Amino acid sequence: MGCGRVIAGENNDGTRAHLYLRHDLGGWAADVTRPPARSREASEDGQRQKRAFAWEGNDGTRAHLYLRYDPAGWAANVTRPPAAAKRARTGKGKSGRLPGRAIMARERIYIYDTTLRDGQQTPGVDFSVEDKKSIVTLLEELGVDYVEGGYPGANPTDTAFFKRRQTARAKFVAFGMTKRAGVSVSNDPGLSSLLQASADAVCFVAKSWDYHVRLALGCTNEENLESITASVTAARMAGREALVDCEHFFDGYKANPEYALACAKAAYSAGARWVVLCDTNGGTQPLEVAAIVEAVKAVVPGESLGIHAHNDTEQAVAVSLAAIDAGVRHVQGTLNGIGERCGNANLVSLIPTLVLKPYWAERFELGIKPASLKSITRISRAFDDILNRPATEQAPYTGTSAFATKAGIHASALMKEPQTYEHIPPESVGNSRRVMVSDQGGKSNFIAELERRGIRVAKDDVRLDTLIALVKEREAEGYAYEGADASFELLARGMLNPQPEFFKVESFRCLVERRFDANGMLKTVSEAVVKVEVDGEMHMSVAEGHGPVNALDIALRKDLGCFQAEIEDLELVDFKVRILNGGTAAITRVLIESGDATGARWRTVGVSDNIIDASFQALMDSVNYKLMKNRAMAGLAAAE
């Protein structure tokens, strides 16, 4: 027997119904369950009809269900199936019924982004109005359904941000508290600020744990329920879509399930489009969330329920997915999972999972389509740039290591068949495959990385064996080429395809002086001198900087003769130092990330028992790579 439940329709009186479709020897038939009771009576003129479900029997026939409502109540229709390619077989399954195969019409999941509000509670994050506008542009490109802009009236930035609607496609949401107990809607300044904001919707945060009602609000449980009802009603009367974040819902449910459910029901009965269950402390486990969502569905239907998870146990995405599986159809989160304490559910991980994984994609659809998903890696990294922090290399889907392999046997299999070590094609999320070169890598790693950089070499070329041996020897000394792509390319090209020597450093010297200035203030001054030969001419440059590395960087790039104009847009983006062994004479590894006006980024490495020398090695590689890259780009342009 084939049987599947689908929530298929809602009349404008608020009643709902569940559909069941069955196939047996007598043919196709449909049932409608009793709808849950609602506070409003059925209207005489309300009527909706919606195609919701399809089923295929083992005889090849299909059927579509339609749910209709009229003054007599709810009923279901089954359309005539197309002619079967095969005749029904008898005697299969229990009671002679055919098991069949479900073909479910996909249900819609709505994505709600709270980066600009909950994400701003991340330590060290403080968005300006311009930052928020830039982030909205990224969210609009991604295609989320709701953008929560902040808390108008709570601070000058958010108040200014809500002077006009900031989204073109997504619903723009203002966040704030329900009205205070004992104060009317019209006399509550916080609620007035929310309703005056240029927003499409208002999301109220409401207490749903009686412990917090008593401790934080200092009012009775009944007064809190009245505040929820009055606030939602006021938003709807003002023409806004109303949402309610039931704060601490899961902890509240465990402590007092009747009251937590009463809060959710009050929000829904007052007309809230979404009743969002919040795991505010982030400690509820996925299986607990699923069970509690099932209980909540007795008073609020799943198509009006949402989930808001925090990542305190590293399970915010898992909790969100468990809630969706249990019936919620609205999920909240942030870009790259930023948020209070350990962060919120990471939409950059959650969205690709829902769109690309068959377990979810066959049952649900988002406003974000697979084609637009290809921008998510760029959006994630652009957001990190706004935060002025490096992207997380091991971030799922979007990290530089998400589709990277280092072991030689893995790389060999990956080159033959990517699915051996990739759960999705990296291109589907705008990322790329990386086969890293290291002392663990074999020939497959090196050949793949060289080909990616436009360097072709035969597997039996003795120069390849020499390159592999050199890389492994240098990594034994402390170099790390999997994290220094530009240094590896310079090394490989120098060995396989002789490159021009753009400049030759004859010597460098760096002085650090700590002294009192004329005002009696203690200051440290770094001065560097670099002697470099360019095109047969010797140049000497002197520069002061904020520290010896900065002084050397300025001096090296101060006068490179005929190449000077080419490196004007070169900048040092990041600088990392790692001590490889203990003691004051330790071996030091320096990694430098550089960039230019084209938006390109590259990393170089230097290793020495002297941190200044290691830094200068990485700086020289950075400049050399920039000059080599310029010529490669010029060659491509000429070929075009």
C-alpha cells in the first residue's frame, strides 16, 4: 500500500486539512483528515483548491490530489490517471494492495537571514550603515526570502538603516520586543518605533519560558500572553507581516510544556505568519528538537513554524535540519554562522545542503535555485572581507580546503573520478578543486596542480621527479607549499620552464631603534636598506616602517627600475608567523598573502632561523609572482 500525508490547503477562515492518497485493487482514492479546530468560524464564501500530491502505483498509473473547501467543509478529489503502460498485477502486498511509489510535490522552505541583527552580536563585529547595505546586496544576490535589518529605535545605526526599505526582492524585517505588560500598544515607544520603520514585516521576540517571564519581564504568564497577542494584532493592523521569535522555547517547553505551547498558540491565533521556535541557549539536541516540533504541531501547523538555532554544541545546522524534517518550513540563520557566543546556524552550509542533497531537494524547494547557488562561495568570502577577517579554509562547501586533497592515493583517484572523494561537484557552489602538493603527495598531485597552473609535464619526465624530491626536501626544512601556491609555482616554473630574473637582491639590512623622542615619548623605529640589481643597474632604497617587515617591504618595492610601475597596486594582505620548534634559535615559517587591483590573491612562504630573513624570502616571492602574473595575463590578452 502506498500512503503519504501532505498538508495541502488552508481556507481563509483558517481551517486546514491533511490529504492521504491510497492505491489498491479498486483503484485510486483519497481521504481528508479532520482539520484542527481554529478560533474563527468557517466563512461561507471561502474556497481554495490546490494540487498537492502525486503517487505512482506499481501498475504504472499516477494520480494527483486536489483539496477543496466549500461551505460544506473540506473534501478531496483524485484526477483520472493517464492510461497505464502496464496492467495492474494482483495479489501484491497486504490485502491485495499495491505498494506504489511516492512522487511528492515539493514543499517550500523559507530562508530568513538575521546576519544584520543577531550576527552583529558577534564579539568584534559592529556594522556601519554602509556595511549593512553591502551585506544586503550579497543577500539579495543569494536569494534569501527575509532580511532582518536590525532593531530600529535601539541604536542610531539601525534607526537610520530603517528610514527606507533596503531590499528589492526579499522581505525587509524590523526586529523588536513585544509591548510591555501594563502598557497599551499606542503608549509603548518600542512598538511604535517598529511600526514606523520602513519594513515589510515585524519580528517580535517573545518570552516563552515562564522562568524568563517572571525573572526578566517581571510580569504574570497571562500578561505575557496578552502582550504577544496585542503586538501581533497591532502589526497586522498596520499592514505588516508578523513573525514571533519564541525565545528560549525549547528550554521553556522542557520546564513547562503547557505554557510554552500557549505562547506559540497565542502568536498563531493572533495572526502571526511565522511562529519561530528558538533554541536561544544552543543546547537542545537534534532529536529533542524533532520531538518537540511534533508536539507543537498539535497547536500550530508546520507550515507556520520556524526554527532559530544557536551553535553552542556545534549542532545549529543539524538542529535546523531536524526541525525541517519534523515539519517546520521557515529557518533562520546568518552568513558564515556568525552570531552571539558560538554563532547561529550557518546559512552558507545549510542552503547548499537543502538545495543539492537529494534527501532534502526531492521534498523541498527554496527561493534559491541551483544556478544562483554558484555564487555562494564568492558571497561567503566577500562577507569575510567586509568583516576584515580571513575566510575559514575548512568551511564546508566554500572553504579553500572543502574540495582539496593532499594524500597521493586520494589525488590519483580524484583525477580519474572526482566522486571518489567529493560529495558534490565544487562548481555547483562556485568553488574549485585543489590537489595540493606536499611531502605526502605523489605524482598525481603534482601533475594536477601543475596543469591547473598551465604547466604541462609528462609523468615520466625526470624533471618532475627532481621537483617532487626538492619539494619534499624543502618541506622537511619547514616550508609548506600547500598553503603557499605562488611560491610553489615560482619553484616549479624555475625548474621546468626557465623564467627571466626580474631583479637580484644583493643585500638587505634592517635596524630597529627604541628611543625617546623630543617629547619624551618612547617609540620604536624600524629602518631597512635594500640593494637590488635591475636590468644591470644597481639600486639602493632606504625606508622606515611600522616594524622591520613593513620597512623591508617598502624598501624592496621603492625602486625596481623599469618594473616599478607594475607593482604599484601590489599590497600585503595578511602576514602569519609560525615557530616550528622551541627556543630563541627556533626555525620560523612566514606566510604572506598578497593581492593587487585585479582582485587576485596569492600566498608565499619563507623559512629561516631568522624571522626577518624568512619574511624577506616571502616578500621577494610575492613581488616575483606579481611580475610573472602580469606577463601571463599580457600573453593571454595578446592571444585574444
